[in-house]
Amino acid sequence: MNPRYITAILRDQFNLFFRYGFTDIPSVLTFKADGEIDKSILELFSKLTPFYDESHYILLEFETTNNLSQEPIFRIEIQDLVKIYPLSKLASATIKQSRIDSRIKIEEPKFEHLLFDIELIFRKKNLFRSVKALWKICDIDSEPDELFNIIGIDNILTGIEFRKKGIKANMIREGNYWNYLIAYDSYNLNFPSSTLGHFYDAGEVFAYFNNQETFVGSKYYNFLETLNSKNPNLNLKEIINELEDADEISSYKNKANVNELKAYLIAPIFLMLKEDLRKESELSKTKLIKKDYLLKAGGESFKAALILLAAFFGFDKFYDAYYDKLNLQFFKSYSNKTQKKKEEIEEKKIEEIKLELTSEKVELEEKKREEIKSEPTPEKVEEKISVVSEPVEELFKMEATGLKVYQDIILTTLKSKGDCKLTDLANEIKSQTGKKTFTKQSVKNVLKEMKDIELFKDKQTEKAKMKTTA
């Protein structure tokens, strides 16, 4: 019998395989179907894109005499295929209900016992990606690595495993604090429904962690009851300030300080945001929209709560908002920030030129008034106003497109003649653009934005020329 191997492909790929009689598989996704097949399947799924439905992938057992290690891509012919396995009974039922060829035999899901471990592989793979996505959404500048490592990926995943198995926080024995927090759900209807209520829940988590039935009656409980009686509508920052200043609960705060993280603050922030996210499908409608306030109120504790929140809901919950934040180039809404910055710089330069021209206009108007005082004849006054104001007004209306035209004319003229009088450049611009007025000062204003041009005097005559490079 020829050697047998196992691989996994997407259902859609199998449909094409069956239609065309072959499919190409990367050799790294093929493993021998021998005694260590369970280990091989787990390694196989560690290299595949995650699924959200186990019916998306099917396992193929095939035989071949070819050496799979010699080529990066291996072709499976339809006649090489031996068996088709679904990942679970549910996946098997889904496949059979679809429009699959009635001649195809679907084997019993003999690897269903690996499904949880496969999902765990995917969850580990995406957990840190989810954390980074949520930190990006919340504009956290630092990296999550240090906090993530302190909390511990295994501690988070164990808590998630408890939830999947239906093990409640008060049923856990000898667990890590983060196990209890992830597995916890509030059932005590006597706790306030306000923000303060989540601090009651944090006390309950701490009690379970210490193998106690409840924290009701403790010093921390009495402290919260006093706060609630004084002002049941305290906001998060106010509660945190009260908590940090309270000496009577110092024992609780010391014990609920896990690996130098303030679990007594992380827990209520996490539980508050978790409840909020469960109610709303869009992040823009949740408390996370006030991320700046939350960061200011909770500091590092808010950041740690984000890690737990990202792990609890997974990448699926946040990818929409994350992609918007990334400004993806293939999105219709993509904004070229480099081009936008360039346009902003150009606009700033134009505004500076306009400012200079405005200043020049004021100076010329002042000069005009002085001349009017010395020459009161109406005819001469009218002549002065015409001579002084018209070129300034014309320059003041200079726009970005006009500026580029003037620069091009100057460059062409200088490259052709070598150097040129400013008055000649002004005349050239008037000639080519049809402008009635364009003065020597106008040329100077344009030249300020041309780094490759230099001004010089030749026998008291102002000229311009191209700069020479060494």
C-alpha cells in the first residue's frame, strides 16, 4: 500500500478539487497519517487561517509515492484521495445537508476530540492580535506586551476554557485570579445597577478567589455600602479616588494587588466594559467612545482591562473599528496622509505669500496717502491710486495654480537665457499670461518659493539666475 498523508482544505476548495480533478497544496500542510496523526493534525491547524465554523474545513486522507519534501507545492489528483473527514458531528451534518455529490462518502468525525485544542490554537493566535487591535482603537501609545505577559496568556485562556465548559467562577478551585475574573458573571440582584455595582462584583470575584462564598459583610462591602448611601451615582473617576484614598480597606487593596497590578481596579473596569459591549453591537455606542476619560481615570488599570476585554470577545468583535482606524489603502475612504500633508504645506506657503502681499499693500497705501497730501490735484490723486493699487490687488489675488505658472515661466526663461533682469521676467510673465500688471516685487515674491534660483545685482540692476551646484 502506498504511504498515506493527511491535509485540510476549505470546503470551497474541495468543490473546485472535485470539479477539476486536482488541487494544489503547500507541502508544509501535509503530514503522514501514522500513529502520531493527532499531533500532526494539531500542527496542521497551527499553520492554517482560523475558522469560525468547523464545517469550513474538511480533512483529506490521500496516498502518494511522491516525496512531498522535494517541492514547496504538491498536487493531489482526484484518484489519490482515499477518505474525507469532517471535524465534528455538527460539521458532518452541515456538509451532508449541502449540495454535495450523493456518491461522496463522508467518514465519521474520528478527530472530533481535537476540536477544542484546534480552537485553542486559533484563539492563542488571535488573542494578541485582538489586544493590539483594541489598543489601536483606543489610541494607546505604548505597547501591550509587558502587561500582557504579566497577566499571562494561559491564565486568560484557562478562564475562557472554564466559561466554555460551563464552569462558573464560584465553582473554580485553586485557580489563578484572572481565571476567576474571566469566568465571572454577576448574578446578585442586590448589587447596585450603577457603575458602583461593578466594584461590588469585583469584591465577589476576590471572595471566590479566596474560596469564600461571598464578600457581603466584609470591610470592603461595608465601604461600598457607605459610598452608595451617600451618592449612588458616583462616576468611575470619583469611585476610584474614594477607593485609593480609603485606609480602612488597605488590607483588601494589598491582597487584591496581583503581580503588581491593581486587580481591585482592573476587575470593575473590565466588568463594566464587558457588560456594555454585550449590549451594543457597535463600539461607537459603548463607553469605549470615552477612551480618553477612561484612560485618565483608570491609567494602567484601564489598559490591563482592555487586554482582558480583547481576549474575552476576540478579534471578531473589534476588527470593523480596527480596520477603520488603520486607514486601509483598498478602502473607498482611504486618505493619503502624505499627499494631504503636502497640500497643507502648499496652502501654508500660499497664505504666507498672501500675508506678505497684504503687508506690501499696506505700505504702498501709506505711501500713496503721503503723496496725495503733497499733490492735492484731483487728477493726480486719481492717477496715483491707479498706479499704486492695481498691481498690489493683482498680486493679492495670486492663487496656487497661478503661482505654479509663474514659476514655470521663470524657470524656462532662466534656463534659456542664463540670467535675467527681474523687470524682464515680469514682462515675460505678462506676455505669456496676458496679465496687465506684474511688477519686479511680484517676481521677488514668487522667487521666495523657488529654492534653485538666486538673486544678485549687476551694476545696481537686480537679476536672477539658476543656482550652481558643486
